[in-house]
Amino acid sequence: MDEKEIIKKLEKYNQPRLINILNKVDNKTKKEIIEELSEINLKEIERLYENIKDTVEVDIGELKPVKSINPDKLTKEQYEEFENAGIDVLKNNKFAVIIMAGGEGTRLGFNGPKGTFKIDVEPKPKYLFEIMADSIQRANKKYDITIPWYIMTSEKNNDEIVSFMEEHNYFGYPKDFVGFFKQGELPLITEDGQIVLDENYKIRKAADGNGSVFKSMRERGVIEDMKEKGIEWVYIGQIDNILLKMVDTLLLGVAIKEGSEIATRSVFKDFPRERMGTLCLKNGNVKVIEYSEIPEDMIEAKNENGEMLFGESNITCNLFSLKAIEKISLKDLPYHKAHKRYNYLDENCKICEPEEPNAYKFEYFIFDSFEYFNQISVVRGKREEDFAPVKNKEGVQSPETAAKLYNDYWRRHADERM
């Protein structure tokens, strides 16, 4: 696409700042900007801008509490029936796992991909990727199988992650069973809809959220690869939960026995305002309301026993049939916006450093895929067994709190450790 075509498109989609910048830079820089812009869907940018204006309104009258299976209330026979159904899938090599690892360790005060962060657990500190490798290896050893392991990276950290895994010999995991694929990116835009350039005249982008996993799997050939391997079920989890059950045979068995294409583990909120997405039913379908979008009357709602009505919470421990993934990969999930502060290049090619949030990043959330399915299984987990997130440098969900949960868990389950 040449300069005239780009200028014409920028005028059509109301990008005067970029036009001004192109008129001021040297030919080499102009060519580089035009090359980048040629790969940007400006119509999509316009859609993003319209999303900024939208306000999320949740009508609690449309919502009902979700029903979950509590493993503690299952009989021994029920539990074993679910488990055996899940184990059968594993032993027939129809199961794979995906770890979403596109994020950086910014909130941890760590400079690098979050999976390369080392946490001080017992008996020796381990990298987050190492903990995930151990988790899958335990299942491989237990069931005499080798589970295909896919890692979703980002444009920003892919090369570093691949090099890191090679340097550490994949933490003993068979290299031929490990695959990498990148998630997408979306440009940042300002409050008035302008694309943001950084100090190097590059379009500033951000990874497009964990919900991009489905489309990325299709575009990067992962779905086809899984089909060739005979995979039918895929567990998708996040790198920063060090108690993640990568191979959850109970969840898998429940999905199979209930005829669900998706299953998820939840935990119950400790208190109403805990910053966690809330699972509920809307028009009979499972939905997750992000904590930043939960209305006040939903937070305070109680049942007839005075307990939280909407306490079942999403912890991104999700299982999908490959058929479900393929279906979702063809859908356009809704965007969620986040108002952030970013340095930017103004129309005079000067860097501005705002003190307040000035631009928006956009993300897809994996749980928005739930609404396309009439039947989803929910299994209630336990915080001390299933949820030890490493997100913040200090305080809640920090390396200190996660390490304690992890160490306590393995003291209780020492006989299962490798």
C-alpha cells in the first residue's frame, strides 16, 4: 500500500495525528510507519473506538446463581465414575494442555515473561514454567503417557520464552511434545480514537487477552495439529497459578458424563467484594461478570440462608472439547477495555508523558466463549488446592502468598510428589 492510499484511509477513519506525523518525518521513517499501517485494519480500529463509548450495564434481574458440583458431596462411587471417564481419555491419547504465557511480570516488578519468574517454594526455588512442567510430568508418569503441551506466547516475549525453555532443556519435558504459538496484538488508541505511536515511531500495541487463544490456535495451525494427533479435549490454564491442575481428570470426567463441551473449576469468594469474576446464569447459559463490571446489587445479593448468592468465581481453570474450540475460533468475542497511561508521540513528533490514563488497551476474555454453549459443567474447587496466583509484587496474590499455598499443599500431598 503506497503513501497516497494510506493517507486516504487515515482520512476516512479519522486519524489526523498520524497524517500530521507522516508529513513531518523523513522518508525512511515514513516508509516504516506506512509498512506498519498497511497491516492494521483501520475499520477494526474504528470498532475499538466505538467500544470505548459503550458502558457495561448488567441487569441482575436477568441473572441466576450457577449450579456447581462439590466434589466433597460426591459418593465414592460417583467420584470414581467421573475420574475413570477422564482417565480413559488420557490413556487413549486424546488430551492436550495449553498454558497461556503471553503476559509480562510488570505487576511483579519483574522484567521478563512471567513464566521465567522464579518463586521461592520448597524444597528449592522453581521457575513458573518448571512448576507447570512438573505438573504435567506427574500425570505422564502416573498414566504412562506423554501429553502434548502447547504454550501460548506473545509477539513481545515469544523468542525469549523459546530460548528460555531450550536453555533449561524444557525442564525434562520431551521436546517433541512441546509447541509454541503466539497470541495476537491490538493497537492502543487514545480517548479521541487516535492510534498511539511510541518514541521509535512504532505503533504501540498490547497483547489481546487470554480470549484470543481460540483464534490464535486456528490462525497458527494448532487446531489442525491437534486434529492430526487425535486430540479431543484441551485444558487451558494460566501460567501464574502455581496450583493449577493441568491434568484434571475429575473435571474431564464430569464434562463427559454431563455431556458438556466446556467445563470449569471455580472457587467460592471469601468476601463479596473480592476482585474475582463471578460465574452466573444468563438466559440459561453460563456467564462470567468481570469484577470491574459487577453491579452493586449483585455484590450484596444473598440467598434465603444469608449466604452470598453470586459467590462462585472464575479462576481460569477451563476445559474445552476441540470441537468447542474450533467453533469459538470462528466467533468475534466482545472486547473489554482498560484505561491506562502510556507515553505517546504527538502531532509535532514530540514524546508526551501524561500523568493520568490517556489511552485504552483492548482484550478478549476467555470466559466470554461460555455464552455460545447451552451446557457447561462447573466443579467447585478449593482455594488451598486449586488457586495460588502470582500476580502482585506484595500483599494478596503475591509470590509470598502463592508460595505458602503451594508449600502447604505439597506437605499435605507429599505422597503424590515426583
